[in-house]
Amino acid sequence: MVRRKPDYNFIRSINGWIKVAELILDFIIFICTISRASCAFLVGSGAYVWLLFVAITSGIAVKILYLAFAFRVKESVVIQWNLFGVVFNIVLALLHLSAGITAISVATTSGTVSNLFNQMSGALQYNVPCLEGILAAGVFCIIVTAIYAVDAFFSFRQFREGSEPPMTNVEVPPPTLEFTHNTGEV
């Protein structure tokens, strides 16, 4: 088993800090969403499950990617890491944007429209306490979308500068041509 030492340059870099911010915000989104799990049927289970899916999936993916960078696993895997970072961050930014818009729209329409209807009809008022957690999760999704976009920008800039060789740690020996002369003798 290969024992790898941490890459302190990555951990202290802007890319390392951005990954930590993404991890923290994904955890906050997860906590905001799960804190009101008992009210999921009021919010709409589709929006609730989508928000949880995005938070859990991105949290796990970013943690794996952070550990791969922090412990230099990327040196033994042959891919274009900066291009991978661009695609990875754009995909997660779009997932968080869709989850944030879904959560904010569900939280605002569920609370405002139903309370407005109750006020107009003279019905009893009720409080929907789960909407605050879903609304907060939606706002944090929009914030983390911006952070993923910044991370994608930095990855794209590194990709364009060519600060990383196209394929990491691949040494291709030069081709050797050996000619043999066949005299026809057996």
C-alpha cells in the first residue's frame, strides 16, 4: 500500500479553500433540509428529495475530490484534471441552481399562496414551520452555485494556461525501430 503525504500547497491554495467552502455549504444545505423532514409532505416530496439528493451527492463528490487532491491521488490517475474540474464544477453548479430555484419557489408559493387564501377565505391560519428550512436551503443552494461557478472559472483558467500537462505522469518512451535483414537463409 502506498502511503501518501498530504499536499499542503493544495490545502492552503485558493482551490483548497473553495473546496472546503463547498463542503461546508453542502453540509448546511443538508442540515437545513433534513431539519424539517417531518414536514416534507407539505412542501412536496419531489422538491424535498431533489434538494436532499443534490446536497448529499455533491457533498460526497466534493469530499472525494478534495481528498484526491489533498493526498496527491491525482498523480497516479491519468486524466486531464483541470478539464475534469471545469466539467465537474459546471455540472454541480447547474444541479445546485435547479435545486435552489425549486426550493425557493416551493417554499414561497406554499407559504404565501396558502396563507393568502386562508386570509381571504376567513379560514383558520396555520403556520408551516418547514418552509423556513427549505427556503434557507434554497438560498444556500444559490450561494454555493456562485462558488461552484468561481471554482469552474479557476479550473478553466488553469486549463487554458496549460499549467498541467495533458496527461499527468505518463512517460511514453520514444519508439524504437529495429530493422532485421532477412537473407533468405534457413
